[in-house]
Amino acid sequence: MTTKNYQNSFPLPDESPEKIDKIMSETYFGAQKFYLLTTALELKIFDYLTEAKTSEELSSILDLDPVLTELMLKSLYELGIISVASKNGKTHYINTTASDTYLKMDSTYSKSISISASFKSIGMWVNLSEMMKSSKQNVVENVFFPELIKIMANDCKVWELQKTVEYIYKFPEFKTAKKLLDIAGGHGLYAISLGMLNENLDGFVFDIPPVTFETKKFIEKYNAKNVNTIPGNLFTDNIGENYDVVFNSYNPGGKNPKVAEKIYNSLNMGGLYIIKQIYQKETHDVEDTLNNMEWNFNSFNGNGKGTLRYTFEQDLDFEGYLSHLETLGFEILETKSVSEISDFDEELTPSIITVAKKIK
């Protein structure tokens, strides 16, 4: 082969494939971890590892391939999800505190419902080409939200609920409050827990009727006799009046100026408006862009979604919302990132809690 023949047959491209290969490698590795965790949960591996077991013992109990079982356990250990211990010269695997707390199906703090929901969301990407060629699927709020609040209840009670409630408790206005509204409160766990801290408080959870039907189950579960529900639509219906505290956490009206005005009118003078919301901004981060893409896989029947994740038409951004509250007659007492009060760094969905006081 002459040099000319070689050059004509194998010309070097202008750029190496390093960047493409790296993306594909990371994607493939991510998919491997996804299916590893999905399968481990399906097989209830963590339920069996409350006590130390060898891979041979586990594969025998579950009738699994012994080689794949050993490699699965080794992978989970290398991911930091389970621990190893040597016993009688053999390697035994056992849950870490975190996997014992959050990954067992029967744990009080099991995140299995939330994790299963995440796996279901990932499944939507399988049909991406079809979704891109067809019109968006409409989400029916009366069906979607009653199911969503079960996932949100499962998520919040494992950490954020306790940290948020402890934060609110420091405000003197809360300690003397008599009437609280948890607007679009869904599961009602915030009203329930705040009502436990202030036993003189009457709490009301306002949400659409199919949701309040589910809220009543949580109220009954926790025997919260000082918490009731108000069925209604926060955009169109009366939310009540003479509240000392209004709590507003992660709901579609949380950044809407008209809903804010309605809340202002419902509060007593000196009352607190506590808002916990995600204020999404346009970024050049690929994770944000992909999440925004997923947010646009479907649309709601009633409330128009914005392009950015967790935004709706007419929403204000963080600065605009605070300015609107001040215009209405609120004084902003404090704003903090939720990660700051919860000691929990949440990079994908950074949220902010704001405490405002009605002063005029």
C-alpha cells in the first residue's frame, strides 16, 4: 500500500470522537445503574439484607443466578448503598443505615413509592420520538393530583417536613396563631404536623375535591382532630378568611400574583404567609434543559404550563413575586434556601422558603 493509497483509504477526521464516546459511556453507565437499582428494588434485596448474608445465601433464598447475585451485591457495595463484613472467612453483605431506612419496602421512611414513580417517569423517554411527533398528552388534574400527593407525602415525611416545621416553629406569630390554611395542601401533612406543635391551632387544608378525599385519610391516620379540609379550586373559589398563617408549598398557584392577592385578603393583620417554592430559571445546564423537556411531555387541562419546569402561565419569578408581595402590603421577614434549613443539598430542584408578614 502506498502512502497515497493509505491517506485516501483512512483519512483522519477533523476531530477525534472523544467527546461523543464520553457522552455515550456516561449514558451507558447511567443506564446500567438505573436497571441495577430497579432490579434490586423489584427483588426486595434490601428487605433481605437487614441481616448480613453471603451472596450464596441470597441467591439461594431468591433462586437467582449465583454469579450475577455476587456481582449485583458487589456493585451495590461499590455504589455505597450496602456494606460488607467478614464472618467466618466469608464476605457478608448488609444494609447501610440509609438503605435500611429508605430502601426497605416496609420501612416507615421507605422511599420505594417515590423511587418507583421516578422509574415510571424515566419510562416516558422510551416513547420520546412518538411524543415529539404527536400532540401533548393532557393530564387530568382530578386524576393526577390525588396520586401525586401520595408520592409527595412519602417524599416529604422522610426529612423536609420535619425541617420545615421546625423552621416555622421559631416564629412567634406561629406560636400564637389560632387558624392556619394549608393552601393546595394535598396530603395535609404540614397542617397536621403544625397542628401538633400548636395545639391551639385549627388547620384547614384547601384543595380540589378529589385531593381532599385523600387528605382526609391522612388526617384520620394521624388522628388530627384540629385539622379539616376545604374542597375547592384556589384559582376560582373562595379560600376562606381570618387566617393567622397561610402555608403554601409546591403548588401550581404558588407564584401566581392573583392567588397571592387572594391569600393577602384572607389573612388577619400581622398574619404570616409562608411560601416554599421552586423558582426555575433559564440555564445552560443540560440537566435543567432535559428536565424542562420532560416537564413539557404533557399539559394540564386547566392550568397552562410554562416552558420551564415547575412553572405555569402568569407565574412570577422569585424577585418579581417578592416585589408583588411587598406591593400588596407584606413585609418580607426572611428568605432561605430549603437546602439551608434542611441540611440537604438538592441540586436538581433548588427551592426557597419565604416568610412574609401582612403589615398593612
